[in-house]
Amino acid sequence: MGNLTDRQLLKELKLRLEEKKKVEVEFTELSKDFQGVTKKLKESEALKSHFISNITNEIVNPFTSILGLSKAILSVEKNDWKKVVSMVALIHSEAFNLDYQLRNIFVAAKVEAGEIAPNITKVNIRSLVQTVIDSFSIISRKMGVEFDIQFNIDHGFGKNFYFKTDSEKLKLILSNLINNALKYSYKDSKVIVKVWLDDDELCASVQDFGTGISEKNQKIIFERFKRLDSGINSINRGHGLGLSITKSLLDVLGGNIEIDSQKGEGSTFTVSMPEAQNIVDGFSGDGNDIFFDDEDEIF
Amino acid sequence: MEKNYLQHFLYPSSLFVSREPYVIKTILGSCVAVCLWDKKLKFGGVNHYMLPNWNGNDLASPKYGNIAIDKLLERMLGLGSNIKDIQAKIFGGGELLERGTGNSTLIGERNIRVARLMLEERNIQIIASSTGGRRGRKILFFSDTGEVRHKFLEKKVY
């Protein structure tokens, strides 16, 4: 040591300088990353408080209606059945909405907690689609919107077609799409629900003839808590989670979603998903096999 | 010995922690799993995230490393852990896709980096790891002993 020639010294200094530069570059990159994350967190915080006021409406309003209506029923003259029936119908539609929105919120909470997992069974797709559409029948009738169901899968057991997937998640995905389609439809129009197979993938599309979504807005509608304030029928309804949840659910099922829409001409949302596999690369469906052996590395 | 354990298969974007003895299984490609284990209370948990940082748009789920690591740690602390007793092991982060397909590559590496940075920041020691490379991995985590059994997959996962 100590006997460095000038040249060696210069070389060493150059090397150190370069290293320092490298570290600096990495540092700026990291700090950029960090700033980005901070900004997003701040935005999300703001959106979240927005969400709380939305959600309050979503839960409190139906409850108020249900309480008020049931109280009114209690004081109705016993022989005035017509009045009771119409009030019960209202109670049902409010309760349905409440139930459906709560389901969404719980799923969102589960996704965010990392507790979501596919629960795969053989699902009768035709009957599932029909069930979901039926559940919206009261609301659609009230709005004068008709459903046009096009089930384009022929094969299968008789008229039924079975597909291995998670029925609850698929139901919620379809419900969210149909609910949106209704929300943005004009009175006395229709909503087309199509189901078909494409290369063994199950596809479903929901088409409405409502307001449509501009190209710019198509990019942001999947962001959580974001809502476009262009709903015709229900100006301030919704919590803005529907599509984010739909996307997360499709993630779990390995599926995809696409939008095709033009402002003023309605929108078509198309989802596709592969059939679930029983075996995940070496794990059986129930995960009960022992596949590790003596060659394992142990950490 | 595996018979005495309850089993849990860990899906991507999820996490699992238990004070009961569990064997937690998962498969990793470019995803990363961080195993945290409390050496004093002898229990632990694992996450399995796909991307390094949350984009601020999707649900804030443990699909993203920065969220998955904090949530896992939160869960451990919620079950009574002291952060000083927690040790970490990191697995996964392989590059399974061919290089040169745009800047979408190096997901694995970025996933690993988030784990190392975040754990270092929180003073959690990484006592073992098997990361990077070009192959997928299967891991088994024994939540009571903190032991991890690890095997490379022969074929590419994705």
C-alpha cells in the first residue's frame, strides 16, 4: 500500500467516480419510484373519503326505504292488498340492491385482504346466466328495459352446458356488468346478453344502448372508486367499485375484460375466461398430494 | 410427517398466516413469496405477489409487493408477533419470459428488489433465499418450524 503510481491512482479514482454515478442513478430511480407511490397513495386517500360518502348513500338509503315501507305496511288496512303488494315489491328491490352491493363490498374487502381464492365446481352456465338476469327482472321491468339473451353454446348435456369455474364469482361479474348496463341505459331500450365459446374459453358480453363511454373515459373506468357522472337513471348511485371488483375477480379466474363503446351509442363489455384446471402444475385440486421428496432443498 | 399438518394452497395475490401448524404450498414463476416466521412464538405466514408496486388503480390487493409485504407483516403483528422476532425468507422472482420483449421483462428482479428493500427498511433479517434464475419453483412452508422445502420446476410455468 502507499506505493500507488499516479496512473494507478487515477484509475482507482475514475472507478470510484463511476461507481458513485451508478449509485446516484439508482438512487434517483428509487426516489422517483417512491414519489410515484406516495402520489398514488395520496390520490387514493382522497378517493377513499369520496367512497365513504358514496357507500353511506348506498347502504343507508335502501335501509331507510325498507324501514319506512315496512312500517307503512303495518299500518295499512288489512283488506287493502294491492297497496301491500306494491310496497312489498319496492322493499324487495331495495333489499336486492342492498344485498348485491354488500356482496361487492365484501368481495372487495376479501380481495384487498388477500383472502380470495377460486372455488371451482362444475357450473351449469345457462341456468347461472338465467338466474342472474332474473334477479334484475323487477328493476329492468320498472325501467322498461328488455333483456335479449343469446345463448350460443349448443353442445353439452342436453340443453345444459357445464363449465368448471367459480359460480359465485361468475355471478358477481355478470351482475356487475348487467347492473352497469341498466344504469346507463335509456328508458324503453334493451340489453343484449350473449354467451359463447371461443377456443374453449367461456365468453360473455353485455351490450347496452345507453350513453356510451368516450375513449378517454374507457381508460379510467377500471380505477377503483372512479365513477363517471353520466348515469341517466340514477345520478348519484354506485360506489365506483364495480368494475375494479370485476377485474379482480377475473384475475382470480384467469380471465379478461374488454370494452367496445362509442359515446352516445352504448357500450359492450365482453369477458372471457378459461375453464379451471383440476391440476395446477403438480398440485391436485384439493392440494392433498405429497409431491416433495428427498431431493428437496431445505431452507 | 406432513400428515399432521393442515394444508393451505396459496393462490397468487393472496396471503396466509396462522398460529396453527399449517403447511402452505405455492408455485412461483416471476412471482415472489415472502415467508415471515416468528422465532419466539413459532408461527408464520406467506404471501404471493405478482407485481412489485401498486399502480394506484386496481383494488389495493396483495397482488402488489409493497401491499402484500405490509399486509403480511400487519397480520403477524396482529397475531401477537414482535417485529424483533420476525425472520424472513424470500423465494421466486425467476425470469421465465424470453428477454427482449419490451420493458415488461425483469418483473422477477423488480419483485425481489421490493422485498429486499422493504424488509431492510423494517429491520427484518432475511435468513435464507432462493431467487432469480430462469425456472419456476414449488415451495412448501411449515408454519410452525419456519422450514421451507423448495424445488425447481423442470418446465416453464407461464
